[in-house]
Amino acid sequence: HAGFVFPISTRDRLVGVIELLTRTQRKPDQPLFDAVADAGAKLGEFIERLELESERKRLLVQLERSHRHQDFLLRASRALAATSGLDATLRKLADVAVPTLGDICLIDVLDSNGVLNRMVARHADPAAQSLTDELGKHVPDLESSHPAAIAVRKGESQWSTDMTEQFMRATTHGDDHFQLTQALGFESYVSVPLLASGEAIGALTLVTAGSGRTIGSGELVLAEELAAQVAAVVSRAREFDEQSTIARHLQSSLLPQSVDQNPNITVAVRYVTGDRGAQVGGDFYDVIPLPHNLVALVIGDVEGHDMTAATVMGQLRSALRAYLMLNRDPGVVLSMLNEFALKSELNRLATATLAVLNTKDGEVQLASAGHPAPLIADGVAKAAPLRLITGPLLGVHRHRYQVVQSTLTRGARLVFYTDGLVDVGRTGADQQLSQLVRSVESHRSGQCGELADAILHEQIEQERSYDDIALLVVEWTGPSSGAG
């Protein structure tokens, strides 16, 4: 008996051996060496080609997976960039998820009471969307065995390649819910928690239904990537809502909570926050009763949309009220207010119009620091801006503001407003002012409050971007008219 072992080698490494065994005694000879060496070399080349082909296929699969991953994330990023608003953004992200990751996308978000709300129920096939809409009404209870509820409670993804009847019975609310899942053909799923600062605020669920596909590890990875983006969107929306609420409360606290009505005038005030959401504006108004049948009417706007603007607005309102206790001349009071702005180094410019109305005889004195002139509608002539001698904005330089005097007829109205109503200084401001005049003209017979509401409705309904708006409508009813 004899045995021989020969190597099988590629160009740079040993990949195996050839073993030869004989029943008879034999010594190795050159022909045997040559034959086996040739066979070993050819086997080595063959094995190397197989390995290279296998590696090539592995790399191609990896590259395809990477391209798919990047394409998915790119489409998700485009969806985020192309939409605004929580609902619209979540719907766009769901559109990205189906049919790439699954056939159905469900997004559930916790509300402030810890209850899951279904924000999105989207099917890749429009023909199945009506059934999916019905499915969207069956929101999982947080304490249930539904995968989305478990994902939220544990903060971990839940995943299965099959969904047995027993599983479906255990995770549905009742027979109607179960029958919906059967009609849609549920096959496999993944439920991923929406994590914000480590806390689960909802869940993203993807289901394959009727397509014969199975959710695998690749879909799980992408679903978790998508869930991270969904969580960021929801978290930002919540933060925005909280800041917006705080801003509105602050704005409200800095403005008069009520307006004292005088027997000889009727007053309506309105304040509308702009479409910047959480930013605080500097628009302000005031109606200040004064001795000797006088009332001060104030409208103004501080530069900027932040906490500083709101703070400066509060300071100016307080200073103005104090100066009116010392002097009733609107020009003098604005000059004093301007001096206050300069010496206090508020670092914010502001506009203001101050009118002092004698409620007994309708005489009104007005002064303006760079603010739009109020409209006057006296029931005879067409509504038009009052002619004022407008001085510089508050905080620019020392100035003696000029007073213009007018006498109102009984039933005449003054409409004071901030520039957010007509986009002062921007393209289209003249058209907006003309629209404002038409609104005042067409609602002469209504009450002051009705006029104020009509003005806001007709100006804002044009669906343009708008700034904060303060509106003050005053009607002089005269001493013989009684309370308005």
C-alpha cells in the first residue's frame, strides 16, 4: 500500500489537497508528479474562479442593497423637504414606505393622555385603500398584545415573517377587525417604535398583505431608519405646538384682556397671530379711559418676531399709559415715548399711532410715529386713510411729533390696524389697502365687531402669507346715543 498527497493552490494560497491511495506498493515518479501538479493547478484555477464569482455576486447583492437603502433614504428626505405640517409629512413618508417595504403602512402616535391615535393608514394599492381606511379606525390599545402597542411599551421593534390565524385573533379587537385583516391578506409585519430622546412616542407598522412578499432583515433596517425620521417629525411638531401655545399665552398676557366701553363710543378689537406659528410678534393696541370725557386709542408694532419684541412691546405700552397720565397731547406723549425708547436702549424700532378722542363732541387729535394712518368712514364720504403728519419711528432720533385734528360726525368710524393687514412696504400693499377700504365700505351698516370680523375674513381668506395683525375699530355714537 502507498499514499501520496499533492497541494491544490491558487496564485497566492493553498486551498486544498489531492490524496492518492494505491493498493500496491509504489514510489512516486516524475510522470505522476507532473500529472497531479497539472490537475492541482487546474483545480486551483477553477476554485479561484468559483470564489471570485461568488464574491462578485455577494458584492453585487451588497451594492444593490446599499443602492436600495440610499434611494429609500433619499426619497424619504425629499418627502420631508417637499411638505409642511405634521399630517401631510406623515402621509408623504408613508407613501415612501409602500410598496418598497410593505403593502400597508400604519403610523400610531401617543397623545398627551397616553392614548395611541392612528395618524396614517396607507395601502400601496389604491383599490385596497377603502379597506385600509376601515382598518385605520381600529387603533390598538396601549396595553394590548398588538405589535405596535408592544413596540411602544418596550421601545423595541417587533417582527415576524408570518401572521397565523391565532396571532391575528389575539391582536385584533373583534370579528370585524379580524375579517378586515383577512380581506387584506395579512402575511408578515414589522412594528418599530418611534423614539424621541429615548422615549417611545408611537409606532410605525409595515405589513405585507396579498403580495406574497415577506418582510426580512433588510426591510427591518429600513423600517427603523424611516421610523427615526417619523419620530423626528412628530417630536418637532409637538415642540412647535408647545412653543406656539406658550407664545400665544405670552402675547395674550401683554395685551389688554378687556376694553372698557365708553357710553359714547363702541369699540371692537381683534388680534390674529401670523403664520409663523410659535414666533411672538410685537403688534399691540390699547384703549385707555382718561379724565374729562377723553379716551386714548393706540395701535403699534415693534420690530421683530421674538421674545425681545414682545418684551419691548410691553414696556412701550406701560410707558405710554404713564405718560398719558401726565399729558393729553398725542404729539407730546409720542415725543416722550420716543425719548424713553432712546434712553432705554431698547434696540428695537417701533411704530405707533396715538389718538385722543373727546367722546362728548367727537373731536379727535392724532399723531403718528411711522405707523399706517387709520381709515375713517363717516357715513357720507368714501372710507379713506386719515391725513396724518407722520414722524419717524420710535427709537430713531429725537423728534417733535405733529398733531392732526379732526371732528367726527355721529356714527363715524376709525379703523386702526397694524401693517400685517396690508403688507405695508411690500408688493401688493396698494391692492391690499384698496381691499381694506372696500371691506369698510361694504360693511358700513354692521356693528363694529361685525366690521372687524369681516375685515379679517376678507383680508386673510386670500391664502397669502401674513404677519401678526392687530385691529381696532372705534365708532363715535355721540352723547345722545347712549351706550353702543
